[in-house]
Amino acid sequence: MSRTLALASFKTLSICSVTSVLSPRFSPLFFSSQRRLPLFNSTPFSHYTKHPPAALAMDSSKVGPVKELPVGLDEATEEDYASQSKLLQEFTSISSIDKAWIFKSESGIGSQAMFSISQPNLLTNKRRKYMLSSSISTDTNNNVNFQWAPFPVEMTGVSITVPSPSGSKLLVIRNPENESPTQFEIWSSSQLEKEFQIPHSTHGSVYADGWFEGISWNSDESLIAYVAEEPSPCKPSFDYQGYKQDATKDKECTSWKGQGDWEEEWGECYAGKRQPALFVINLNSGKVHAVKGIEKFLSVGQVVWAPPVEGIDQHLVFVGWLAEPRKLGIKYCYNRPCALYVVKVPLYKSEASESDIKSLEESTVVNLTQSISSAFFPRFSPDGKFLVFLSAKASVDSGAHSATDSLHRIDWPTDGKLSSSTKIIDVVPVVNCAEDGQFPGLYCSSFLSKPWLSDGCTMILSSYWHSCQVILSVNVLSGEVLRISPADSVFSWNMLTLDGDNVIAVCSSPVDIPQIRYGRLVDKVNNTTGWHWLNVSSPIFKCSEKVISLLSNLQFGILQIQVQDVSDCLTKGAAKPFEAIFVSSKVNDAADPLIVILHGGPHSVSLSSYSKALAFLSSIGFSLLIVNYRGSVGFGEEALQSLPGKIGSQDVNDVLTAIDHVIEKGLANPSKIAVLGGSHGGFLTTHLIGQAPDKFVAAAARNPVCNLSSMVGITDIPDWCYVESYGTNGKTIFTEAPTAEHLTHFYNKSPISHISKVKAPTIFLLGAQDLRVPVSNGLQYARALKERGVETKVILFPNDIHGIERPQSDFESFLNIGVWFKKYCK
């Protein structure tokens, strides 16, 4: 097939009309004897600082000092730095919506929306957070209008904001960056009503991580339950006489504190964080109480108040994770066993008719989900008659760090009598292998705090459906699951909040910046005629004319890639086609150089959503092949479970098959292919340049897994090494003391076993504080490449962890990747 014909067919099948649609689970140092760093000016990053060479014929006595180029750059490369940094800045400056809330207007007509927005601030190396509000109304023609506030309000120092159930109050929490107290603020519509300072002797910072994080108002809005770091324990004190007895926690100038016993943490992202514990604050008195009765070996999170029962003490429902025999890394690891627990919070009515808390010493904790290995994201129905929760039991039971979710329900007792033998009802089971076009299973990274339609039994949530994120409705009584975002859309949709029975969402694609969409249920009675989605004009995602122009010249589609060697597949799901997102130019006749993009995990997915970094790479002249190899989430449990035990072979072959597919279609030039991946994507990147050394002209790896045999002893997830290398049996044989046989097996599964064949110039982007894939893994591989004469560049970010997400680090990382690939692919 000619390239022109292939592109015509490709465009017809894959490019979606915007009118018909409505627009993730993982200072630099160079290899050199000199350590001069690239410099960026302060306006901010608007151009790369350049120093033109002095004329050769000029009298040296009249010439000022020659400005030295930063290490790793020549004049040609510096020109690329100058142009690409300016363009990358334009992509980086686009804002994103983190959360949204809806409040009913005082008049009862229409509603008020509040959006929490963030934007990278490169100069401060932090994300700037701000709020923007909008009035929502419907005109006589049933059109929806958003009237936006003229300016956003910056939320400096704010860690968390949580509206009360009635919407009349707003909780604002400011976590300190030092030993200062945690600050709680209660705001009304016009002013600050109350303010409380919670000292470190009571608890540390409130968890705002999206996982342990849990903040819940009770029904009369007088109490707030929340999760915070437990207070620091008393440590041994010493003075000039030696050990000091009866010492306090306070610092004293005549003594010093010892370290005391080492305490394990939950790995990546939780270094320095103390055990999450449960607290309740009384907003009338300002008193804070630690909830008692919870065992020390239980880490708590995601707390919610149970529906109140007249004359009966209130209860809190929370998620608990066992911290024994040790805490393994929990970030993006849904295979950590957890359960729903309930604890009684005894209350009494004081003379001022305020709810206060009696002694909590006698509280009894009950495990509600003993019969299932995983339970989290608890949500009560509006009438309080049942409790719904998500489960990652497929992940816990298999050992895979992420897998297909299931949804369950508990009928809540109206008499307040709770039991560990409570019946758990399956609502949405794990889907092993869906028929073509059918629901592939639940893959949810979060729930709304209020996900219910007015019928009281239908939840609205976002989930992954192959290479797209979609919005689903789930009837928790019947188990019916419906896709309510447009079925013909290849964009990705993320739900923000509910406006009554209407949905406010964001949709985007690799070549379309995010846009707000407003979804209406056409027939509320029968729920059979689908949803109608309206475009919403918004100032949030404004970008430059240059970015708009560059993106308008791009197109994308989702390719179906047939599995090679189907006879090797043990299940039906493993034999089904996998997918790849292909992004290319609309205007170039010849195929642009190709970058193969590989996600980490391996059990995560690359979505057909907007990515600033990938849009930047597309805009500087590259096509992208974003491969969702078998083992990715969103394709059913059988396809996912086909990968553990076969990493370094099945996933590598899938990527090579996808590359061959686009070459055969005339969409890629086989002599201009680069590869980019991070974490497990970096594992695949370094495997590919070793197993297929003639396929790639350049490579980039961000915190790559290069040597499992050295990683297993120092990572926060050593069990991952076993499960992914051995398959489900790895969960059984996992040990903290690998045998020589285990280490040999790990080495043979690793990219370093193929290093002697590598030819492609490779750049490494490494976070020095990475606990998941410690920096020594990438450094060992990079040094071995240099030893063999392969061109290698390493940039080490001293304060970054696994994701390399700090604004300056993320910026410099992708700037260097763009320059590196331009150098070797053009």
C-alpha cells in the first residue's frame, strides 16, 4: 500500500470530528570532567542563553573573555536548545484542572462551579494553584451557559480544600513546610469564620496524596474526620552527662536528640512521612481527638462518616492497610491488601447543642470486608442504605501491581449493628475477556466524593477502555454498566463533577488541548436515549497561537495490532489485538522520524489524552507510536495477566510488531526510529536497543529498570521483580534474601544481559531520590555503555524521585530528549 493511500484510509478510520465528540496507573549532572550547567534566563525560560563565538581575525588583546559553552553542548546543539526551550515553555504554560465542585445558587436557579487549577511555575520549581469560579445557567432554548469570573484567585500555601455537604462552608488546610502548626480554616461565602492551629504534638501534616488522603464532614457539619501523620515519638535525649531520663519531645539547647528506632515507610513518595492516623476535629471547640482502638500495624486512609442513626453513636468507615511483615511501596501498587473498617465515635450533646466527642478509649474496630483481599474508595448511597467500594482483589491475588478492578456493595444496617460477617454483594465483577466492542472491565484511579445521580443508585465514574478513558454509569443495584461518553469518540474523557444529573467533564486527545464538556441525560426516566454533550467555552486552557497552529497540523488514530505467534497465547484474551496510538503530520508527504513511546508499569496504559510533553515532541517534527502492549490495563484481565513471567520477551515482541506494522503501512521511515520510555518503559527501551540494535538510531530512558538482579535488593517493591519475572508464582517464592538461582534469573530477564549489542546513542534522565528504581540501576547501565564506546549522556536530577515531575526537572528532561532525538534522527 502506498503511503498516500495508507494515510487516507488511516485518516478516514481514525480521525474524529471535533463537532461529534467532546474533548497514568508510575540540578543536572553530565558525564564529563567539567560540571558547568546549562543556563536559562529569568524571563522565564523564554530563550536559551547564547554566546556567539568571537571573530577569528580579531585582535585577541581587544577581545573580552570567551564565554564557555555549557558541557555537553556544541554550537549546533545550543541552537536547538534555544529554539526548543522557547517552544516547550509555550506547551508547559498550559493549565490543567485538578478538581471541581458544584454549589447550588442561593436563588435556587442554576448553580455555581468552582475549579481547582494548577500550572507549572518554572522559576519557583513548584506548581501554582488557583481557583476559578463560574455561574451555570440554562436559557429558554435549553442551552447551558457558563459565566466565568474575570480572574482566578491564587491559593498560596493551600494543601487541601473540601466543601461541606451543604456547600455553605469551605475547609482550607495549609500544611507547613517546617515545624509550624497545621492550619485549618473554615470559610463562609464572604469571610473566614474560624481558624485553628494544630501543633505537631497533636499530629503532623494532613495527608493530601490522593491515596491515604481522607477528609469527611459529618452530617451536621460540626465535626471533620481526617487522616494525618501521627505525632513524632519521643526519642532518646543526651546531654553532657550521657543519656537524659524523663526527657520531653521539645528541643533543648543543653541536650540533643538521638535517632531512636528506624521506622519503615510506604516507599516512593512517602519518604519522611509518618504513619497515617485518624483524627476528628470539633469545629465549635477546636478540640482535636485521635481516634483510638486502631492497631499500630494498620495504616489508615480514605475516611468517611457513616450515615447518622438517631440515638446511636456515629461511626467512621476507613480503609486500613496492614504494615506487617513490612511496608512495601504503595504508590501505584494496588496489590497491597486492604480492607474497610468501621469504628464507633461516641458523641454527646453539650449545653451549646454542639456535637462533641466522648472518650474514645473504648472504641471497637470492625473489619467489614474480611472475605475479600482488597477494599477501598468507600462511598455511601445518598439515602445511606448501602456502602459501595472498589476492590483490586485481582491485583492482590495475582501479585500484579495493578489489574482489573471490581465493584461491590454492602447493605448498611439501619439499626447501627455492624458485623465482620456482613455480606458483600458483587456489583461489577472482574472482566477476563470481553467480546469486541464490549465493556472490558473497570479500571478506576479515583471516585468522586459524591458520584450519585438523583435516583440514588447510579454512580458516574471514569475508567479506562482500551487506549481511551471513558465515562461510565453504573447501577449498583442491577449491576448495569453503560458508556455515557460518546461511543464513537477516540478522545479520552475524564469526569470532574456532577451538576445534579448532569456531568461536567474534560476531554482531550494527543493533538487537542483539553476542553470542558457538559453532559445531559436525554431521558432521565428511562435512561435509554443516551447522553447529549455540549461544548463549554472556557478560559482555563488558553494557549498561544503558535501551539494552536502546530497542533492543527497533526492527526492521530488508534491502530489495532495483531498478535504474532498466537499459538503461544494461553488464553483467549492474550490472543486479541493490542493497540497503539499513532500521531503524525497532516501536511508532510514523507514520513517524519518516528519516536516509539512506551509506558511504565508494566500494568498501566498510555491514553489518547493530551500530554504537554508528547505534544511538544510531535510539534518539533516527529511522528509518535505510543504502544499499549499486552499487559496494559484497559483490555481485560486475561490480556493483562499474559505478561507476568514474560517481561523482556512478550512486551518487547509486541513493540517490535507495532513498529513493523507502521513501517509496512508506509507511515514510518525504518532508518529514523528512536525509542523513549520510563520505568518499565525504560526497561523496554534498553531491552529494545539491545535485542534489536539495528532498529533504533537513538534512545531516551527515564529512571529505567536495567538490572533486576541489582534492583531487587534496594527497591521499595522487591515483590514486583519476582512477580513480573516469574509470573504469579513469583508471589509465592518472593523473599527478602534472593537465592543465587533467583539472581541469575533476574539478570537473564534484564536489559543489561543484552548490553554488548547496543549501538544507539542513549540519554538517561535519572532522579537521585528514586526509591522505586534506585539511581544506581541507570548509572550502572550508562557506565557500561560508555565503557563499550556507545555515545551516552546522563542528566541526574538531585531532588527528584521516580516520576521526575518537579517543573524544572520535567522541563529540562523533555528539552534534552527533544534535542537528543533531533541530533540523531534528522
